[in-house]
Amino acid sequence: MYYVPHGTEVIWRSAFEYSKTVETVVLPDTIRKIRPWAFAFSSVENVFMPEGLEEIHDAAFYNAGNLGETYIPTTVTYIASTAFYQCTISQMFCAYTVKDSYAYEFAHWSSQRPIQVPLRDKAVFDALLEIGPSTLPALAEELYQMTRAERMAAGLNPTRSLNTHQMAAKARAWELTVSYSDERPDGRHFSTTYDEHYTNYDLLAENRAVGFTTPAEVLDYWMSSQEHRTNILNPEYEYSTVAAAVDKDGQLYWVQSFMTYKRVR
């Protein structure tokens, strides 16, 4: 892990270009600009971009093939169209509190569908690094498959996955780190998250859990609860997904969503 010194305002051209030794870069809150080719062709997997960052220039992350889920600060006012060109960034996040932020708009017109999440801070980034950025999706996938197995054991369809449904669940998992309830942090019902991600559901249900560290613990908790068990074993649901998030204290939050696709009648 490399911490850019505090006081640095610009990541200059080609600063980390072709770097194969640095996987995580933490930018200080004094950073304002990331210049062209700064991380191009590098093996960087995680970059913490703080609030205060304003510009991400041409090809800044060009062909940075290992770059994972990335949060774009609300203060960003310029992202070059080629900034993430040929970069297999797995997901672009922006703050749900600033839906009209530049980052949100950029993600929309680029090939990304933005996931709106609560404003991230350095403590959350550190907690995510502590457990490993790839751990959350791996845990979610394990729980997803375990739930499908429960349904099949009961003679039900195993449910399928849907990309928009999965992205909405990811957003919900991060929202739970701020407000653990069926209401979003802004007070709206949880279903509005799925509306914003165009899931086009007819029936929708959500199971939630917090504090458990393994998929098996979560599933045991849900299966021992009548309400959660009913959702899991409802024969009407066609799609399901699972997502996990972590708060600044390292506590895990889990969300499982079920839906039936709305059909034209």
C-alpha cells in the first residue's frame, strides 16, 4: 500500500504508469487533480479518492485492468471521456446524496451504471482493505448459492440473477451501514432503490442481517426467522441476489433481495 504524502495536490502525468508493484494507493485530502496517464497500464486494484478531488484527466486509468469498485467523490467536476478507457473497473460508485453530481452523470453516459451509496470516508476504505476488497462479493456469492440450494431442497426453482437487481442490492447493502431498516438514509422506502436501478419488479422482498461474519451464520439466522424463511421459500420469486457491505468499524451488513419480474399484461 502506498500513501501519497499529505500536501500533495496533483498526481502528475505517468506517476504510476506501468507500475506492477503497487496494488493500493491512498490519496490525501489535499489532492485536487489526477493528470493524464497517472495510473495507465498499472496493476493498481484500489485507489482511495477523497472528497476534494476535482479533476481526473485523459487516460488517467487507461487499461488499469485490475481496478476494482471505485468511489468517485462528489467534489469532482471534470472526468475526461478517456479517463477510464479500456479499464475493466467492476463498478463505479457515487454518493446517493448528490444524485446530480458530475460523477453520477459521467457514470450514466459512460458504460457504467452508477451505484449510489452513502458518502464514503477513509475509515470505511480502511475497513474494506482490512477484510480484502474481493471478500465482500465472494461472501455474497457464497450466500446466494446456499440460498438457492435451500430452495432446491424444498422442491422450488433455485432463482436466477439479474444484473440491475444485483446492483440495486449492492446499493442497499451500503445504505444499511448508515440506516439499518427498511427505510433508506433519506427516509424513503427501500423499494425506491430498486426503482432507481430499473429492476422492473412486480413482487419484491428483502432480508437483512448485521453482525454475522459468515454466510452460514446469516442463512441460519434467516431460516430460523419465520418472516425471512418465508421470503426464501416463496415459490413465486424468480430472481434473487445477495450483497454485503462493511462499516467503518469492520461490521458486516448483508442484504438478500427477491423479486418477480413485471410482465406486460
